[in-house]
Amino acid sequence: MSTDRLATMRAMAAKQPNNALARFGLANELQKAGLLDEAATEFSAYLAMHDDEGNAWLRYADILHALGRHDEVRDAVTRGIDAAHRYGHSGLVAEFEERGY
């Protein structure tokens, strides 16, 4: 992952803090860079402003698990499974279940 790409995503999110897709993009880049605390913050902001179909909830749960924030993991998994069911993403439901969080 390029530090230029991360810098670009940071600038986009700072310029448009209410742009859900900019937040999602930044969260993904932060996760790829291993900046998990920041990624958790950005996924949380994204999820607060966007009705995600489940994918971001899965990524968020993975990050929270890596950070040892287990109570928050359970909530993210529950909300992610609910979203995946709502949008008909049975494969994503299976991914949540495979994680066993």
C-alpha cells in the first residue's frame, strides 16, 4: 500500500467529513496499513452515517477483534449479520459465522 494513497484518502476524508464513501475508503487504507485504532475510528464513523450491507461490519469486527475489544465485536457481528440478512447476502452471513466471534 502506498503512503501516497493513504495521504490522499486522509485528505479526501478531511475535506469531506460527511462523505461516507471517503470514510470507507480511508478506513480500508488504514486497515491495510495496519493502523487499526484509526481504522476502527473511521469504520465507526462510516457505519454511523451509512446503511452498510454487511461488508464494513465484518471488517470492523475483524479490527475490533484484533484490538481485543470483544464486547464491541459482538455488537458489530450482530449488526453485520442483520444487515447481510436485510440485503440478502447469505455468503456474508456465512463469513461472519466462520469467524466465530
